[in-house]
Amino acid sequence: MYSKIAGTGSYTPEQVLTNRDLEKLVDTDDAWIRSRTGITQRHIRAEGQTTSDLALVAAQRALQSAGLAASDVDLLIVATTTPDMVFPSTACLLQAKLGMPQGVAFDIQAVCTGFVYALSVADQFMRNGSARCALVVGAETFTNLLDWQDRNTCVLFGDGAGAVVLVPSPEPGIYSTHLHADGRHAHLLSVPGSVCGGQASGSPTVKMDGGAVFKFAVKVLDQVCREALASNALQVSDVDWLILHQANIRIIESTANKLGIPPERVVVTVDRHGNTSAASIPLALDLAVRDGRVVPGQRLLLAGVGGGFTWGSALVRM
């Protein structure tokens, strides 16, 4: 038995922060942000809005898309770097909000690769018969981790959530997943601090060596995409859509160029949402499904890279 994606959903908070808005907060300008990142705006959580709140709307929309109810789900995985609290897990909090008292629920933390990690784990549950219906969510309130005086990082990130529903299939919907990590590079992208009871210790905001991250990201995204294709004896021409982690337009374009995938076959949402970490891939997937670009039968190559470093890919047939 295999698994396939039966429904997708996403949600971004109503508040929009444009590049022009950021000009009033930090020493930057719209042209500088656009030229270096491709971002024009990002969404910011409302006061009191948590990661599980964002995840709830995305999950409900994915279930509606699949024609299923929360009572059908027996596996819930949330990929997030910004949980509501230390414990219970955001997945357990989401489970309660969904009205889903049964099944298994837990979080995965692999930063921007989190959704690919979670999708891989859910697929294994489905393949071995441990789950019959899985809800996989990537959700972040990443703006909680930003230093709004650091123009090199605060312009990059936004908040959002994306979700998919997996159901059993006699044929592969997820051909394969490929996961990697190398903790030796942790210093290049990290949040070296913690928050407890509203009190910060250490340095609880994003620290990043942008140039090093760019070079590493393009290298491993190219490698892990080729790994997925080779594992399934497919060529680049067999892929209908490339959906990468939406971190930076230059990373997306450089990776697509190295793979030989033309721009018209690459899904890009970073301009509208910024980097939403674990939410970015499922969010981009849902938008491409809903605007009619992604249709049943097409092959998608999903890939992400994030702090850790972690990276991974998934080859999917809709």
C-alpha cells in the first residue's frame, strides 16, 4: 500500500507587512529587498494568534479539499520551529482544536525542511499500515524570532501554514523521500536562545551568514533533487513542477537553472509570503493547486533546506 495527497490547504494571517512598511522600521528600502530576495510583502500573525491557530485553518481547508472530516484522521504531524509552548506539542493542541480525539499526534522540528521530513514520516506510517489517513501540516509564527533592527534577517520571514491530507493508494502518490542533515553547519543559521514564560535567555532571534547559507542551499538542493530523480529512474523532463522551499528568489532560480528546469515550471510564492519556514512548501503547493497549475496526474519535485543544516526532497504524483 502507498499514500497519495488527497487534499491541500493553506492560510496566511490577514495582516500584511510590505517592503514600504519595513522602510519605516529599519534601514532598508523596497528596491534593496526586491533585488536580493524577490520579496515584496509578508504576512504577520495577529496579536495572540499562535502557530496552532494558523495550522487549524490550513488543516480544515485541506480536509475540506479531500472531502474528509477530522474524525477520519488517525495520524497528525505538525512541522514547526515555533510551537505554541514547550509542551504539549502543537500537534496535540491542533488535534483538540480540530475535534479529533483519536489517533497519533506529534511535532517534527527540522526548520525549513520540516514539511518534507513530516511528509516522509507520514508516508512511512501509511506504507506499513500504521495509519489510514494522515494530516501533515507545516506552520510557523516565525516573526516571533526576528530582530526587527537587523535588516539582513527581518526582511526575509513571514508567518503562515500549509497542509496536506494523505490517503491510501494502490499506486505510489509519493514515489520516494530523501532526508539529510549535517549539524556541523549549525552556526551558519540558528536562533541561539530560548524563551520561557515570556522571558528571553541567550539570543532568541535569527542569526544568519547569508552568503554561506546561499551557497550551501543551492548545492544541496540540486543534489537532493537529482537523488530523487535517480532513485526513480526519471529525468528532469519527467517533472511537471518544481516546488522548492521559498527562502529567496535567487536560491530558487539558481537551483532551477542548475537542474535545467525552466522558470515556467517552477512555483514561486516567496514574493507574496517571504520565507515561512516549514510552511513554505505546502503553502506554495496549495496555491498552485487552487489556481489550476497543479492538476491530478502531474509529477512534482519538492525540496527544502533549513537550519541544522537539514535538507530533503520528495517526488510526488498528484
